[in-house]
Amino acid sequence: MRKYLFEIKWAIIFSVAMILWMLGEKLFGLHDEYIAEHSFYTSFFAIVAIGIYLLALYDKRKNYYNGVMNWQEGFKSGAFLTLGIVIFSPFVQLLIIEVITPDYFSHITEYSVEAGEMTPEEAEAYFNPQNYIIQSMVWAAITGLITAAIVALMLRRKVPNPHQVKGTTPYR
């Protein structure tokens, strides 16, 4: 368990960032007055999410692997980070739904029906806490593993070959 403290720490950081992002969306009216713009602006959280994965795997490489990490090690760390995010996700969603924006579902349902995107029955079936919790877990798993794979590829670093490093000799 101790070897996954980096991932747990970063899953908590990710969860706090998600909560703060939702607070910001709520404060800027994206959950009520400007709900028509919500889907556009909420997609920018992807930048924050990728940034957190970059920082997390960089932290793991630097402080756990002593600056050297191959793709498999990076992906494994990213996968455990994703697992932590998936585990925390229902609690984060409940906090968002119950505390930060309790009227969100009524607003988005009303907007979707008025915009002609859904019937009232379809909107009620889609926009509800249970569906959002499931969606957040599935979405976190899929996007997290893809992000982990790409970030691990970007941050991999091999042990330098002493014969290739200028100014060093391997047999001193």
C-alpha cells in the first residue's frame, strides 16, 4: 500500500481539482443561467486533468524511480492513479450533486427539453444522480487509462548508457 501513496495523493488532488472546477462552473452560472454553454466550458477540465496526470507521473518518476522510469512503470502508476480517481468519483459526484449544485438536474432537464434535444422522459432518465455517478466512473476509467498511456510515453526515461554520456568512463 505504501508504494501507491503517490497515486493516492494525486487521486485526492484530482478530486479536489474537480470539486473546485465545479464550484467555479456554479459561480459563473454554467449550472443555471448559462447552462446552454455548460458542455463547451466543462470540456476544458480535460486540460486540468492532463496536467494533473503529467505532474503525478513526473512526481513518481522523480521521487520514486529516482528520475528513471520506463513506459510500463509509468502506465502502471497512471493506472493506479486512475483507479483511485474512479474510487473517489462517486463521493465527489455526490458532493457536487448534493452540496455544490443541487438544482443542476432540474435546470439541465428543462434546458434539454426546451432546446428540443430530448423528450421530458428521456431527459429525466438521463439527467439523474445515479446515471451521472455511473458515467463519471466509466468516463474516469476510460479517459484515465488513455491519458496514463500517453503521459507515461511522454515521461519515460531510460538509464543513461555510461558509454554515451560525454565525459564519463565506465571503468574508473
